[in-house]
Amino acid sequence: MYRIFTYLAFLIASTVSSQSSMSPQQIEVKKTIETFFDGFHKGDTTMMKSVMIDKVVMQTAFINKEGEGVLKDDGGPDNLLNAIANRPADQKWDERLTDFSIQVDANMANAWVDYEFWYNDQFSHCGVNSFQLVKTEGKWRIIYLIDSRRRSTCDKG
């Protein structure tokens, strides 16, 4: 029991410490990204759109079976939002954000966010989301998102 209590106290302290080491602007950027993923998980495209500009650029970078680097244009936000809106009820998409590195300069920000993707509670792949954001009208908005995808070497990058 003592070990469990010690572990929980350490976990809470680590979370509070990592959050408190962020500037207020970095915390706002992180909350914007978390709002995007809250909408993603709930199937709430309105919530997702609330933190995106209309013409977000979305791309994916990956290594194909031949070992070549590929950059794929994901077709903008409509493809993603339609996929979310029409996701079958029996499918659970769980993108677990595991680490944030956020840089802010004035009204521009970059967030490098490690993730694991789980499909119906089974590990699918991992990678990094790289978000570019701009603050306009007092609100952070996602203007560009590129992600990487790997099925192995998730702990090595």
C-alpha cells in the first residue's frame, strides 16, 4: 500500500511539475491541442474545428516498405473531419499523447507531440504530431499538422 501511495504521489508531482514549467502561452497551446484531440476522441468535429483555421494543411511522413521516405498530402481538414463524423460506432480511435515540446514566439507556436495510436484497444502505431499554430483574435489556432507513423521502433524514434 505504501508503494502505491508513493507512486501516486510521484506521478501527481511529476504532472504538476511538468505543467508548472510551462509558460502561460505554452499551456494555452497545449490546451488547444488537447481540445483538438478531445473532439477527435468524442467524434465532435465542431470542437475540432473550433481550434483550426478553415484551410489547415495536413500531411503524413512515413517510410514505405521499400525503405523510402514518403510525404503524403492528407487533403486538408475535410477528409479528417468527414472520417471522424462518419466513424462507425464499433470503432474506437485512441490517440494517446505521451509528450509535449512547445515553443512560442509572439503569436506563433510549434508543438512537437509524441503519440501512440490504439485502434479498438489494440496498439496500431506511434509517431509524432508536429503542430504549427498562430494566435489570432486572442485564440490559438492550428494552421498546419504533419504526423509521422511507425509500427515499430516506437521507443527509439
